[in-house]
Amino acid sequence: MTTTTTGATATRNAVGTAHTRVEGRDKVTGAARYAGEIPFAELAHGWLVLSTVTRGRVRSVETAPVLEMPGVLTVLHHGNAPRVDIDYVGMLGMSPDPTAAVFQHDRVPHAGWPVALVVAETSEQAREAAEALVVHYEEEPHDVAFSGGHPDAYTMPGPGGPAETEKGDLQAELASSAVVLDAEYSTPEEHHNPMEPHAATALWDDGRLEVVDSNQGAVWVADELAKMFSLDASSVRVRSEHVGGGFGSKGLRAHQVAAVMAATVLARPVRVVMTRRQMFSLAGYRSPTVQRIRLGADPDGRLRALEHSSLSRTSTVHDFIEASAGVARVMYDAPAHRTANRVVRLDVPTPTFMRAPGEAPGSFALESALDELAEKCGIDPIELRLRNEPEVGPVSGLPFSTRNLPACFREGARRFGWADRDPRPGLRRDGRWLLGTGTAAASFFVGAAPSTAAATAEADGTFTVRISAADIGTGARTALTLIAADALRVPTDRVRVRIGDSDFGPAMIAGGSMGTRSWAWAVTAAAGELRERLALSDGIPAEGITVRSDTTAAVGALAQKERHSFGAQFAEVAVDVTTGEVRVRRMLGIFAAGRIVNPLTARGQFTGGMIWGISMALHEEAVRDRITGAHYGADLAGYHVATHADVPLVEADWVDDPDPDDPVGIKGIGEIGIVGAAAAIANAVWHATGVRHRALPIRPDRVLGAAAHA
């Protein structure tokens, strides 16, 4: 077998070999155009105007002076905007967030609510006019204060799971336990901040609505727009060829709907691009959480009781829950086992899915608690986890498709040098730095959704695959090229994969770590059937031969199992207790995440998630002013993220773990890299200092405060 990173001479085993991105040259040379860069004739530009109050009503909008400003074409607001419908269930089985249905009423439910759109000939003219627009409000008292004891909290089911699960007698098992832990953990409001801002251009072409967008699923957005504007599904086309990051935030948002409204009113193309500051109000975010963990164990560390309860917040206009307690339903079993997810409505924007929703904050709490339990029991943290490995799903009772977490810990411990670790905290020093190491487990749900794909044999001997996939920076386009080449049994340079067009037919979105698995299934089916057809044909006609697949039946026939990717995270930190500075010196992640299609881009996905874990542990925190209800610093100056100086040696690798029920053996890798990373760092900080940090981020002031009270 011969392999290559260019694909120029690749043979039939492309999957599993390292390949550079097929669109990489276009991206680094600027040939790849993103949604806000594509030119259109007679393009007008819209600029959103957001509320300056947190709760109340719009009394009036003074449009007359603005309409007289140079280049201004129109001002849309609740008094003149087209009406839309939000009484529907979308492609993902959820009703739309009313925030996207802009300008439908005079209510203001949170700071940064869209109250108008100014459209002008140029972006500069639109911005100047938007900043000059005067809006009068009738302000009302607001509540943005989030706390674990909020009296209005209520239980709510999360995506794919119930609000509460319970088995056994929790109180009795806790009372019978030799070792008990009862601790509260908290995580702050966090934001996606993809490099490319949200942007959309809408236009009507011969009675058909076309939207060029930056999104995580062209069919998803097309379906939402068709239903919202009461259009036939075939009369809406959404294209999104290149996307500069999404992380869960790029679904249907206010800017797309506003662009469609303006294009309808003006009968010309209109582009709306969010500013970075606007994204903090309109693009969704991860809700803060307050989580309580109660563990009861025998002296040998075997769990008798496990309770994980989580509280998050949502807006007053739409329910969304950060289901952080769900991670305990997968990771560890006990005779008494209880989980609960609760939420409280406040005068804030609606949260949304953000990389590893539920698992990222939930793993911080649970894996920190397991580390504390190991300390109380005098047991190595890895050994404690291995002693509590479940044979079946702790809540579901279903068998695992595969669960190679022990292999991840064994390999990670060997490579990280865990056996040489002194478990006692606060002993290792490097000059003024205290050194410590920590570990944590990771898991993320594995799923597949029905998708369609088309594979065409062209007359020139090449092949074209069309699928409404989305490459949001993950390398999905390249992975699908490798998969198609293997299914067709041809070199990769004879395959072209086209994505990001709703006209290509229904397909799963890039989300939930389900994209590549779902799309690969459809591509494999179409390409495999095409190869069989070609074997029976006498030649390829000029128009080519096309085969279309639909995996609805195959995905629906999957047996019920606990399907997850797993991983073991390791971190070494250095802490300066005189300044409070925490530095991560090295990280290692070992994952069991199915068959790895492209090791080059897969490693980038894993390490990217781990680096985000550094950011989550030490930096990221959006703070709201209780008086104004708005953010203190809604930009990348006020909202800190990890930069190059914060990122040490980060290594990721994997153990063999193909999914036996997937035609390619794929699970999913997009999100598991962040899961457990923050907990491993927090556990390492304890090992360095002897002080537990149960609230993220671990800021210098918190380190200093903890040291003062130690």
C-alpha cells in the first residue's frame, strides 16, 4: 500500500493516512471566499441596532432624520417589518428562538435585543446611520442575577435526555458510606467567538430566495427560513461553502432573518454582518452553571452513592438548558444514582449549544469531585476511576458499543510519567513555581442522523460527491474526500467533494460531533453503489452517471446502545502563589474516538479542544453588570481567551477504537477534546498548591485569596 499527504498517488486506503486539507491552498492564498466577502451586484448593507435597556418596551423609533442621511435606503423596526411565523418545529425538533424573529413586537426582553435594521448603500453609511438612530424606551426593572439558590428554578429535559434520573436510596447509601463528599462547583458564562463573525447575504432570484451564509448546516437554515417566511421548501436555497468556525453558534440568527426582510422590502441583495460586540448578545453562549456533587464510597473507593445536580439559566423568551448533569449518566455507576438538570429564566439572551454542551461544564464538576474523593480515600485518581468503571450504562442499562476508557488511562499514564507522581500536594518546586499534575476522564455522545448524498461518475474519469455537509474548520471536506475515494477504490485526486448547499438535499448539520459520521455513511453508500453500477456498465455517458443515497432506514435500524467517545486528560501546571499566576506546562490527551479518518486534522481537533480547556480553566468569563444587565467587556479585550503565550506543549493521540456498527468505524471527535480538560488543570492546581478551586476560571485573584485562607 502506498500513501501520500497530497493524494496525488493515493490508492485505495486513504482513510487513516494523513492528508492536508483539499481546500488548504485556497484558504491560505485568499481564494476561498467567506460569506461576508462574496461580491453581488447592487449589494446593500444592513446594520443592526440593539437595545440599550435590559427590559421594557420600545416607545418610538425616530427614523426620519436617519432616512435623510447619505446612502440610507430604509430602516426596519417592529412598526414596519414583514411579519414572520415562529409557531413551528424545525429540522432539529425544536421551536425557533424568538430572538431570530426580529422586529415583530415592541417588547425588549434583554440588553442587546434587536430593535431596528438600518440599510444603506455602503457598510460605513449603514453603521453611521445606525449609531445616529434614536430609540425611545419605556424601561422596566430587570433581573440578571444568577445563583444556585434561585427560587424560580425548575427542572427541564436536555437534548436527548430526561430532566431527572434516579435509582436506589440515595440518603441511605450516603449514610452507609465510609467516605462522603458534598461540594458545589460553578462555571461562568462563556462565548463561542469563532474567528469569522456571523454574516449573511439575502437576495431574490426569479421568485426564489437565496441566502449566502456562514452556518453549520445549509439545509437546517433553509428549512428554518422557509417555515418562518411561509415559503415552499423548494423556493429557498442556502449556500455556505467556507465557514470560519462555529462551535454551535451558527444556526438561525437575527442577521439572516433581517437580511431576508430587507432584501424583500428593497428587492435587491442585502448583507448583514454581526460585529464582535453584537455577537455577545445575538449569537448565543454557554450558560453559567452551579453544580452540586454528592458522592458516597466504601474505603476502597467504590461508589455507593452518586448525585449530580446542575442549574443553568435561560432567557424569558426561549427555553434552553445546559444539561451538565448528563455526564454522570454515562461515566460512573452506583447503587444509588441521581441526576437533575434545572434552569431559571432571567432577563438575559438565550444560551445555545457550545462545544461539548453539558459535558464541558459537567465534566469539570464531576471529574473534580472524583479527584477530591480519591484524595479522601487515599487512592490514586486513575485507580479510583478504574474501580468504578461501569459494565453497562449507569442509567440506561444498555451495553456500550465500545468503552476503551481504561486503555486511554493506561496509555496516558505511561506516556505522561504518572507512575513517578508523588500524590502529596505542594511538594514540587521549580524556583518560585509550585508544580502539580492532574488527570480527568472525558466522554461525549456518539450519534448519527439520516443524510443524503449524490455521487457522480464524470465522463473524464473523475468523481463528484455532493452533500449538504458543513466544514466549519474541522477538515470535514477532506475527510469525506478520503472516505469517497476508498468507497470508489480510486485515488483521492480523482474525487471532488462539494458541500454547503441546501440544493444537495437533506443532511445532518455540523454539530453534536455527528457530522462526519452521518455524512460518511451517506457518502459511503452512494459511492459504493456507484462503483457497483460502473462495474456493470459499458462506459460513462457524457452527462455522467449519478447515484443518490439516503441513510434514513440504516440509521433507524441501529440497535440501542450506549455510544460514546472517551478520553483521558493529563495536565502539568506551575503556580506562582505570590502573583497568583497559573501556567499550564504540558498537556496530554489520549482518546478512544472511533476510527480516525485523517490523523492530521483529527489531531488538530483534539488539541484545539484541549487548548479551549486551558482557556476555560484559566481565562474565559463573561461578566454581566447587575445594574445595567449588560456585559462589562463584550469584546476580545474584555473577554479573555488563551493566546499563544498561554499554550504549552499539547499532545493528543488515540487508541484503536472503531465503532463496529458504523460502516467506516467512525464515532466523533469534534467536542471530546475540551471535555475533562479544565478538570485536569484544576486537579493539577490542587496538586501544586494543596488548595481546591471549585469555581472557574482559576484567576490570579482567586489563587491569591485561596492561598491567604489556606
